[in-house]
Amino acid sequence: MEGHSSIIKDKLMQKISLIDIPKVHDERGSLAVVEKDTIPFTVKRVYYLFDVPIDSYRGGHAHKEQESVIIALSGSFEVIVDDGVAQKRIMLNKPTQGLFISTNIWREIDNFSSGAVCLVLASSNYNEAEYIRDYNDFKNHVTG
Ligand code: TYD
């Protein structure tokens, strides 16, 4: 069964990836740069979560069309990604690391540290019609 479960996880891992964001560091501090080639899509929209209570839960949806990169600009939080078959919990705690999430992946975000800032780079404009906000609808959507 071990082999079977790793194949299931591999399928999920094909739809997400961790991106290293180049950093310039000197005695004055650090600077991270996101350029066109850093992100696997053209960024159409940027939004960020801040003033998030530490017991808060965000996300709880998938996108039919939008791809995203999530970055912990400050502090930390955990992202649960789910392709309808396998789940993975990923801690983000570095402003130089982005989590790329492809389409049709359910995501939830929890375990926010105090003062955490969650930056999201999105491939499309905000369009509620391409959200799936019900987990059963999501399961039906991805399993046909
Ligand atoms: P929501 O999707 O619930 O946030 P989360 O990413 O935590 O799941 O969005 C919260 C509210 O903000 C909701 O009413 C939709 C609105 N919103 C916009 O108006 N524009 C945006 O770009 C986003 C991401 C959300």
C-alpha cells in the first residue's frame, strides 16, 4: 500500500511546487525579487491577508481557472493542499519561498503566527464564478 499512496501523493505534487525567490542580502537587510520568470504564469492580481487572528482559518476553496503563488511575507502559516484524493500540509515561513498552486486544488490556510502576512499572486482578476467553495462540489468537479 505504501507504493500506492506515494503514487497518489505524486499526482498532487505535480500540481503544486515550491518556488525559490531570489534574494539580495547585505548588512542593510534583505531584498527579494519576483520577476516575470520567477512565476509560472503572468500575474494579473496581487492581494494579501494581514491582521489575521492566530486561530483564523482562510481559504476553503479551489479555483477552476486561477493559478496562485502564496508567500509568507512575514511570520508563518500552514497551507493544506488537496487534489480530491491526497492532501498535504505545507508550512510557509520564509519570504523567499512561494507555494505555486495550480487549478482545481482545494486549499485551506491555518496556524497563522501573530503578525503573519500572506501574499497571493494570482493569474486572473477576481471572479467569484471560477471559485469552488463547497468541498463536495470540488470532489464532484475533480472526479467527474
Ligand atoms: P475569501 O475568498 O473568503 O478569502 P480567502 O482567500 O481567505 O478564502 O475572500 C474574502 C472576501 O473578499 C470575499 O467577500 C471576496 C472578497 N475578495 C475580493 O473582493 N477580491 C479579491 O481579489 C479577493 C481575493 C477576495
